[in-house]
Amino acid sequence: MRVLVTGGLGFIGSHIVEYYLKKGWRVTILDNFYSNAGHSNKSKGVLYNLDHLRRNYGEIELVNRDVRSFDSVKEAAKDADFIFHTAAQVAVTTSLKDPRTDFETNALGTLNVLEAARLNDSAVVFCSTNKVYGTNINKIPVREYEKRYAFADEDYSNGIPETFPIDACWHSPYGCSKLAADIYVQDYAHTYGLRSGVFRLSCVYGERQFGVEDQGWLSWFVIATLTNRPITIYGDGKQVRDVLFVTDLIRAFDSFLASNLKHEVFNLGGGPQNTLSLLELFDFIEKVSGKRPRVSFADWRPADQKVYVSDIRKAERLLGWRPNVNPSDGVSRIFRWTSNNIDLFTES
Ligand SMILES: NC(=O)c1ccc[n+]([C@@H]2O[C@H](COP(=O)([O-])OP(=O)(O)OC[C@H]3O[C@@H](n4cnc5c(N)ncnc54)[C@H](O)[C@@H]3O)[C@@H](O)[C@H]2O)c1
């Protein structure tokens, strides 16, 4: 089997690459080292992941090209049975500063992937996001507890289903570009019969995640605590997410490919059993590290959701899948990996 992973040097992409290389499949990565720009932790992640893959699996098929170029995507996708499309501009903050690059990368980039898939008859797995629901999520009343918010409406006790409204609300440019891409993937299934899985991800975390303040908050909080950097919380820290360990995500992707499903949209996260507020995360971090993060508080950011929990029952039912790693184990694992690689985060 032949797989193309766009964004294959990123956090989720590199775990997909590793999973299929282990299976002995032929894997091609298309990545333009976008995340390598700048001088943050994240910029180190792309190079670290490349080195990690080379060290463990030998020479890697890497196409250093941009998803915004159709010719590049078409060439890389030749003969691919499956395309995992993870490449994206991933930060809401960046999308607010530069909505054009965000749009071209996320919306046009996805159209290019779909056109390449159509030519090859490849199946597509697309990493969408819970941001497609925008601030509609905030219309659900919440209850406030000491360390967290929770949905107050019983209708959402299992989380947000795939049928939740996506329009008449605020999304941020990132939410819009990912939503455009999400709808395009769905439409290619309906119009051209393309096989595809759209996975609306909540919060994915795990080893080899180079979190920064703007994206990958769980990893960022662990890195900041271990390197004594200050953390700014936007809001009051009671915001809740369902968290999904990256290896559980890859199993869900693989279950989709192995199934007879033609086209589906899934909300995918840890579900109601695997939720964390930021304040609760600090307690976890303190438990595993003995250190309390240095925290200050600032205003909520545009389009922030107070609570987001995925209803994962459709994924459980159709994919025979459920998350295996609970937040306590997951945070311990990410903490261990970050501690073992602390030099990466302390060097300038
Ligand atoms: N990590 C999460 O919790 C989460 C949550 C919701 C959605 N997602 C989605 O999952 C996908 C992967 O996220 P991640 O956390 O692994 O991000 P990441 O930033 O670690 O990886 C993205 C990769 O895409 C590459 N890339 C960016 N622009 C590109 C371009 N124009 N051409 C080619 N390559 C390009 C980057 O260099 C990087 O290697 C994204 O589509 C993101 O929107 C992630």
C-alpha cells in the first residue's frame, strides 16, 4: 500500500508516517517546513520529527513542497492509495494576522489534495477541527464549578454531535478556512464519489508535540513548567476540552481505512470520559513534576469556546473504536518525553 501524508513532519502527520512505516507500507511525506519558520519550539519540531523518522526508519521519501501548489501535490500523490491531509496553517492567532495565507494553505491546499485524489482515485483522511462549530458552542448554557465549566444542557451530556449547527456564528479565519476545506471534502464524496473521512479533532496531544502558546496548549504547559517559563491563561482557566492521545487518533484513522465506509464525518476527541480544564491540568502537572506552573490571566481570545467535548459515539459505533489513554496516563507520558528531551526546549 502507498500512503501520502501532507504535513508529515508535523505532530500528527509524523505519527501517521511512523504508524504506516512500521506496517511496512510505502510512505511519502509532503511538507514545506512551514512550521520551521520562526524561532519557537514548534520550529524545532519539524526538524526533530524528520531526524526521528530517519534515525528509526532509514531514508524517508520526502517531498519538500507546498500544498498550495497543485502540481506538487499531484506529483506527490501519484499512485497513492490513501492521502492523509494534515498540512495546515494551524493557529487561530496567525489566521487573524494573515488570513490570506491561512485561507490559501487550508482551503486551497485542501482543494489541491482533493483534485489529486480525484485523478488517482485515492481515499482521503482529512484533519478538520472542532472550530468548524465556532461560537455556536457558546450558545449552550454552561454550569460553573470550582475548577471547570460543564455543559448545563442535558442534550449535550454526551458531547457535541456531528449534526451540530455550523452557521450564523463567529469562527475566526482559521475556523472558516478549515470549515471550507471540511465541506469541500464532503462535497467531493457526494459529487465525485471520493472515499473520505472527515475527522473534526478536538484537542490531540502526545509525544513529539512541540506546543507553543498559540497551538498545542497541553504540550506547551508541560514545556513551560519544566523550563520555568510564564504561562498566560486567556479566560479563567476553567475552560474544558476533551483530550485525545495521538496514538488513539491514529487507530481511529486506521479503523476508517480498514472499514467498508465510503464517506463519513466524525467528531473525534477523548469524549466525555477524557476531559480536562486548564486548572485541572495544572494539578496533574504538579502531581507528576512536583512543580506548579507560573500562571497569569488575560482576557478571553476571539471565538474561544468555554467547553468543548466531542460526542464520539458515532466513531465508537462505526469504527469499533474507543480511546485507550486516559488524561492521567497521557499527561504522564508527555511529561516523561518532554523531561527526557528537555535540552530541545532550553537551548535558544
Ligand atoms: N493538534 C491538534 O490538537 C489539532 C486539533 C484540531 C485540528 N488539528 C488539525 O490537524 C492537522 C495537524 O495538526 P498538527 O497539530 O499536527 O500541526 P503541526 O503544525 O504540527 O503540523 C502541520 C504540518 O504541516 C506543514 N505545513 C504547513 N503548511 C504547509 C504547506 N503550505 N505545505 C506543506 N506543508 C505545510 C508544517 O510544516 C507541519 O509539518 C492540522 O490540519 C490541524 O488543523 C489539530
